[in-house]
Amino acid sequence: MALRKYRTDAAIAANEAEAAQTYSPAYWVCLALLLATVALAARIASLW
């Protein structure tokens, strides 16, 4: 029973941490850089 409660508490904490990261500016900067890298790679590949 205690193990189940511990898993539930850990899952709640992980969900809260994930939600907090989504609103951080660093998350959006990294996402923008990732998308820019993919777009640049696609553009380079289209030149070949």
C-alpha cells in the first residue's frame, strides 16, 4: 500500500515538474532552436 502511494506521489511530482518546464522561457528557446536546425537541415538537403 505504501509503495502505491509513493508511486502516485512521484507521478504527481513528475507531472508538476513537466508543467513547470513547459512555461519556462528556456523550453521555448530550445524548441525554437530545434525547429530552426530542422529547417536549416531541410534547406541544405533540398540543395543537393
